Amino acid sequence: MVNISERAKRVKPSATLAVDSKAKALKAQGLDIINFGVGEPDFDTPDFIKEAAIKAIKEGFTKYTPVGGTDELKSAIIEKFEVDNNLHYKPENIIVSCGAKHSLYNISQAILSPGDEVIIPAPYWVSYPDQTLLNDAVPVIVPTYEEDKFVLKAEQIESVITTKTRALILNYPSNPTGFTYDKKSLEKIAELAVKHNFYIISDEVYEMFLYDGHSHISIASLGKEIMGRTIVVNALSKSHAMTGWRIGYAGGPAEVIKAMTSIQSQSTSNPTSIAQKAAVAALKGPKDFTIKMVKEFETRRNLLIDGLNSINGIRCILPVGAFYAFPNVSALYGKKKGSRAINSSFDFAMYMLEDANVALVHGEAFGNDNHIRVSYAISKENIQTALSRIQKVVSELV
């Protein structure tokens, strides 16, 4: 008999990765699948970053490094935090991990004990509740609403704070909604964290992807007290199209970073030495690539949102960041095509995949069953083709 731990039974496989895997499998069978489900830029990693990695290999930089990252990379991260976020850290405040997801998991391991509560706004990135459960803590899901642009209000947070509240996870700009927090909203949240002495886990991996004149403010920059209660998570995956390189990092209180480093020493040890050299080049190199990529994403966003809103039964408010849209498809629930009924976001997603050959992710996976997540990290041509396919199959519902 095979025994599986109760901890393992609590979690579900990542819905986003599952959709991407299924789309790729169908494509391998010869189907022309357009994948709106993938959460990675479709741009190639810049050559100057690749060249830094090749140089590292040729020079023999292929051995173990310090568990929490090289001094050189930590120095580059410290400089990045200072220039981009007005955050002033020392090396003991920084850890480099195998992607932002790894950083987030290390945080949960370091600060959560059985029974602790973690406030998570919904819609949420799919891994937040499961990482909380894996660490024997309790996800406290607080819904946000389309009419509020999916921004969590301070009074909502205050209504669920208990003596067991250990942390609040913020992700902005947001995956899956594409919305962000302004300074006033962040200040109110920071006041609550200081007053009730809980951590803010601030996932800022999409900070570079903002449109229409919006700018990013790290909540940790709003004062010494909130900085001491915030762990800022970032990565190079999105900003430099380096998803496969697996470099994420965090800045936070020294005691938390020390605990994360100890945990990492017993799990993965150091991130890949070669990828760390590439990360230094990325952080210290020109910003032209990221600026160009963000401009292209803004054009794609406008094309996608206009197209979605032209389809009867679908509505989508204009996101201001990241590279996701979160359209509401609930007006189509109850409709049918033959024996196929659409009664949930999952039903809609499967209908799109099987009848339109368009892969997207059902909103239920993000904590909101009225919506679907659409990634516009694909070409304009594919966006237009996918919109035409969606329009056709939706028109067939009665």
C-alpha cells in the first residue's frame, strides 16, 4: 500500500501549468492550438544575457555558490531595489532562489506555523493558497470585485484579522486580473500591518508591466515600520523573459532571510551558478529590451480587450498592468451547444479548447468562477485569430 501524506493531499496541481501542458499535448497531435493560458513572455532572452551565461560556462563558473546567492548578484539586487523601489537593503536582507515561486515557498516555510492564518485576496495566483496549506497554515480568502478593479480594501482586511493572522499576500500588478494598488491604498494596508503586527508578502514580479502612465510603488518603501514587516519578492522571469533560468529573489528582515536561507540549504542549495551570472548581466544591463517588450504588450492588450468586448456575453474591463486580462463570461452560463452546457468557467474553458482550439484558464482556479484568465503574451496575429475563433463558437451557444 502506498501512503501519501495528508499535506500532499491538500494541494492541487497548478491549473495554469496543467492548461499549458494540455495545450502543448494537443498541439503535438497536430491541432492548431492558440495558447492564451501561458504566463510567460513570448520574447527570447536578450543576447547579452545569454552571452554572460556562455562566458560563465567557458570560465568554469559551474560549481556550488553560497546557498542564498553570490555576493555579486546580491549587490546587483541591492542596487536594483535602491534605484527602482527606493528600498535600502544590506546583503543579509537578500536571498536568491530558484524562481519567485521558490522564494514564496521559502517565505511560507520560514514564517508560518500550524494554525497561522494568511489573508489572500481573490482572485489570486493559483499557488498562494496551496503553498499556505503545504505549510500547515490556513488560507483566509477575501474576495475582491470587478467594480473595485479587484483591489482589496483596508476595511475588508480589518474584518478578517484575528490573533492568528500571520501574513497578507499582495500581488501587484496582479496575476490574474492585471490591476494594481495606488499609494493611498497601500498606505492604509501598511497601517494595518503595523497596527496588528503581521507580515506583508509583496509579490512584485510584474512591476515593470504597467500601462497608461501608471507607476509601481513597493509597499515596503512607505516607511521603516512597514519595511520591517514586508518581504518583497521579485524575479527576472517576466522582466527579462528568463522564465526557464529560474532566478527569483527576495528582500526582507534579516531574521526572515536567514531562516529562508537555512531552509533553502536543506532543499535546493544554491540557484544555478550560470543563471546567477546571467542575472547579474540582466540587472546591470540596458533597459531597452524591457521597455520595448512592455510597449508591445500594451498594444496587444488594447487589441485583446477591444476584441473581447465586441463578443456578446463577454465583458472585460481594461487592465493596467501585467499581461493578463480577466474577462467576465458568466452571462453565457446556462447556454448550450447541442448537449454541451456552459455552467462554469471550467465548462467555458473546455468548450474553447475543444471547439475553438483556444487554450485559456478557468477563473475558478484563481478563486472567481465568473471569469477566465487570458494571457496576451502571444503575437497580435494569434490574438486576432483566437478572437475570431472565440466569436464563432460563442455565437453558436443558445
